[in-house]
Amino acid sequence: MDIKRLVIDEINSQNYVPLLPYELFECLSSHGIEEGDFWRAISTLESEYDIQFTKKGKIASAREMGYLKGEFSASSKGGFGFVMTEDGDFFIPPKFTNGAYHGDKVVIKRIDCFSKYYGKGNEAEIVAITEFGIKTLIGTLTIYLNGRRPVAYVTPDNERIHFKVKIPYKALGDATDGDKVACKVNLYPKDDNDFASGEILEVLGRADSLEGNYKAILHSNGISVSFPQAVLDEADAVSQEKIDISGRADLRDEIIFTIDSADAKDLDDAISLRVTENGYVLGVHIADVSHYVRQGSLLDKEAIERGTSIYFTDKVVPMLPKALSNGICSLNGGVDRLTLSAFVTLDKSGTILSCEIKESVINSKMRGVYAEFNDILEKGEGSEFYTKYRHVLDDFYQMMELYRILKQKSEQKGAMELESEEPKIILDSDGHPIEIIKRERGESERLIEQFMLTANEGVATYMYNAGIPCVYRVHEEPDKDKIDSFALFARNLGVDTSPLRAKNTITPMQLSKILESSKEKGHFSIVSSILLRSLMKAKYSSLQRSHFGLNTEYYCHFTSPIRRYPDLSVHRILKAFLHGEVSEKSIEKYERFANLSAELSSENEIKAVHAERDIEELYKCVYMADRIGEEYDAVICSVTSFGFFAKTDNLCEGLVSLDSLGSGFYYDKDNYTLSRGRTSYRLGMNVKIRVSDVDIALRQVNFELVREGKERKNETFDSGSEQPKGKEGTRSLEKALGKRRKHSRDKYQRKTHSKRRR
């Protein structure tokens, strides 16, 4: 019997009023609990900040008394940070962190009205640390001689971790100065000026190498590229099972086909269309992954732990073994595959009328490729691919007709098109980046995207109306203060922001009109980027809420169960419902499953996004390291107190530091500008830059501004100046200069932060 759960359920019930301990015990006595067990549960719940005692000694919910749980996110500039809780994000001022480090699980309480910080927003203080967040870290090993005694320590890659880890010299093994290492923290520092102590778990490679940093990113995000053998064996076994089509809709004779990128191997969605007298029936046929990944199996446990497939520049780390993701579950052309089909009925204006879900079997008539369909749309019968796709083109042209109707409807209701520029990194045979170009999206890509959006909306509406649990994809309304700041920035660029003044509430339609105005002014890319930062992040939830960005009331992810666990969860619940397994008695089980899937899927999505971004930035740094001294046209994409970041045409970003610009600049955070007299640098401004330095270990590119009419003088360094020495001798001049530049920037940041605090 879970006594803690009984207590929590009781104090969180709607009619509960704080009770004395013996009164609460009497309330729960019907469950047959022992008094000693009750008191042990109460003691544990109090220490975990699930309950608190009132001044009169009564038991109340800790949350009702103002205590909230969350994770501390330290600022890279030190001192302060933020805590994310169920009630929103809270700012933790420098004097109220109470020794918490980045990643710690903490308990916070709002700052009271007598504090000087009160009234400045959501401010809180950390009252308890329930779990240390930093158990291992990734960093660069430094070894130097202090007199005759060698000293070794690890500097974390994560700038939010503000301590270094001292390593016993005798425990270094094969590790040498300048290695990228994984390090275990055994003892935390006593104060801000102290070292932690630890041990090296693994040498990942040289800190300035592609291989070492690649491994570091995977390690720091907890990503494993291989599967346990038992999971692989189970995948091989289920993939060999004979396909059983009994009880399924047989759609093998229907015109159903896939359209994907040329290099895609996990094909999880196929489409069909039937034109009716009153509109259309869109068929979206999704791989029936839940048939092979049974709940509670080794495959299922591995899938929910991974949560999503991760797509890197040079490889895919799949959620499921290849025997499933590229094999029996992939909707390859010309073979029978088990599917879960959503038939969405729409009228002629594109309005969803109904959605029907069926277990089915299909045989895809074509493995379509985006680029080839785009070529047909552009050239018609003159396309070299016209003959290849002739047998599906009638259906495809009807699909294009429906796509344009859906696109127009989406625009009319104000769904936002926030298109971020995506780079395509081209590697040579050795895996070295040789070219970076913008990834282009054509009409066929947009068609598939629009059809998947329609299916997701239709399925979510179906599940909500059926009263069954669902893993919804929700996007909350944006914070008004952030939108006000965005509007000020856009207005200063000459963009029409009058739609926001028309109503008290913020709607997607208003923001879509602003984006349209930014296109006319030629600022769409930068305005879209700033708006994206101003919006809330989409997440998964077992509670139905609207999706602000799409302006839809009901939305879920149904279309990619090979690569996303929330989609697999939706399939599992849908199939249980179709089989009559969701009843009043069992619905609580599926609600708990939906809630667990939503929580873990949101966490894994964040991890995957971070890893994909970091690998992409790593390849960009390696690419730009070969181009030091080259000049590029660029656009200012971010302005900070220590300089501005500029993005080149090939989507590589670098910092133009304040040191390189000179002194006397004023930073206006509201208008995103750095100004000195008549000289001003602002978001969206075109500049010409030169690549001055690349630090692969920190994944940072540094630019210097190329001023018209004069070249910046080359910096000179005293070759006789003392350089740090390690186990293998003196470091390279390039590395020393890179660290010197970083030290200068860090010094400026500390000075600036100190002035703000004063």
C-alpha cells in the first residue's frame, strides 16, 4: 500500500481543509494503515516538500503554502538564475540561490513583500536543494606545473557551471593536457572560489578535434548510438513475424504512396485522397509501430527512454532498432505493411467534418521523392521524372488542389508560418564539412506537412470527443510583456505592428499580419526569429489545451511513431479504444500512461533539440576554422552587452566582440542596439565581416568587422611571452590566443555584470 500516495491524494482533494495529524490518520484509517507507517510517510513527505505544517500544526499541501519544486538553471554570467516550475518560471536573485548549482532539483518560495526584489516579476528564493544536478560533466583537461608539483583540473564546457574540478595527478592515467574528458564530481566546492574534486571517467579525444567534441556532445546529452543486445534480439524476432491482416481494412489495391527526402529510410507516413461530391476524404496511413512495440517490452522501455530519433549532420540515432525503423515498420514501396489509417473528411473549403480511425494494411504504390515531385510541378511533362510517377500523378494533382485549399484556410485563421532557415552541411568522404547551403523546401514538402497537420488535428479532435486519454501537443499563449518587447523591436524596423493595438488579447492572426508586413519590408527572417524567441515553447501534455501557433483547439502528434514516442502512445491508446479495452475501470491506467508519456517525451525532445543544435554548431565551427581570414556579407542576428552576433549567407554565426569595436558603446536591450554617437549596430543590419578566430572546443566563431575604406590593423603578440605548459609541452600559439580572447571577453562580461548589480 502506497501511504504517501493516499496522503497526497487526500490533501489535494477538492474539499480538503488542513487537518491535525491524528485527524488525517483517522480519515485514512479505513485503508487499514498502521500508525507507525503513517508517521514515517508524513516525515518523508515533509522532507520532500510535498506537505508542510501550518502554524497551528495542521497538515497542508506545500504548494498551497507557496512552496514549488523545479530545476535551477544558472546564468552563464554567474550569480543569478531561474527555476522552471508548474506555475511558470521564477527569477532567483544572486543573494537567494543559497548555494544551488546549475541543474539542481530545488524547492523555492516566492520572495515576500518586504524584500527589495519584491514586485519585479516572478521572484523567488531557493529554500532547499533536494537533488544535486551535476554528477558528471564534460570539459577540457588542463595540466600545469605549480613549482615542481603538477596540478590538473577540468574546466566545464557548460558556461553555466561556475566551478572547476581538480583531478589527482596520479589518477590521470593516459589523459593529457588539452584532452576533452568526461569527469565525475565526487565533492562539490565549499564556496565560489573553491575547486570541486573528481575523477576522469573517459577520455573523449583532443579538445580541438571534431571527434572529441562529437563524443562530448553525445555524452553530455546522455545519447547512446547503440542498442543493448537484448533489445536488438527482440527487434529481430518481432520483425520476422508473419503479417496478419485479419480484422484490418485491406487497402492494398488503393492508390497510396509516400513522399519523403531522397535519403530517408524510416518511412512512417503514406497518403491517399478520394474526391467526393461534397469535398474530400484524406487518407493518412501511418506505420502501425504499436503492433510490434508492445507495452512493457524491452523495445518499449528502450523507446520511452530515448523518446525520439535524433537527426545529426552525418547520422541518425534512431528511437527504434533498424530492423523496425528501416525494416518491417517502414512503408517501403511494393511491400505489404500494417498501418493505422486516419480518414479525414473535409468539405470543399477544407473544414474538417469528421475523422475515422481504422487498423489497416497497405501496399505503397510508389516511394516518392520531394525533389522529383517538385521538378514535375515546375516542368510538367518536360520533367525527367514524369514517366516514373505517371501512375500516381492524377491523385497527386488532386492532392495539390486540396493542399492549396488547406493552406488558404490556414492563412485565413491566422496560423503562423515561422520558418527558420535550416542549413544543409555537405561532408566529404572523410566526414569533413566542405560546404554549407540553405536547405530549400518546395511545394511537395509543404503538401506533406499540411496533410500531417490536418491528420493530427483530426485525430486529436476524435480522441477528445470520444472521451479517451490523449498525449496532446499544446502551445500556450505568449507572455504579454515579451510580445510588447517584440512589437517595439519590430516597430523600430518600420514593420507595421498596429494589429496588436486593435485588441487587448494576443491572437495568432495579429502576429501573422506583423510577419506579413515584415516580408514587405525585407525583414522577415530576423523578425520571425525574434518572434520565435518571444513565444512559449510547444510541449506534450495529457491535458487538452489549444495550440496557439496553429490556432487549433485540438492537436496531437499521430503521424511519426517510428521516430517519436508520443505518436506511438497515441496509437496505443487509439488501438485499445478500437478493441473496446478503454472502459470506466481501465481509463485511469491509460490516463497515467498518457501523463507519463507526455512528461518524458517533453524532456527527451529538449535533449534531442540541444544535441542536434550542438552537433550542427560543431560542424559549422570546423568548416569556418578552414576559412580564417576570409570575408563574408552577414546580417546582425543578435545584439548583446558584449558585442553582436552576425550570420553569414551560409548560416554560420560568429561574435563581433565589443573589444574589437572599441570603447564607449551603449547597449539598449529594448531596441537590440549597440550605439556610440552616430555609429549604431542593430538587429537586421547588413555588415561585412572577416573570420578572425575559431574555438572548436567552445563551439565559438569570432568575427571582426571590415570597415569600408580602411583595413583593421593586424594584432601583434609578443612571441616571447610566457605560455601555459602541459604534460606534452607548450600549447600551440593559436590555442593560447583563443584563450586570451575568451579571457578578455569573460573579463568584460564580469565587469558589466558587476556594474548592473551595483
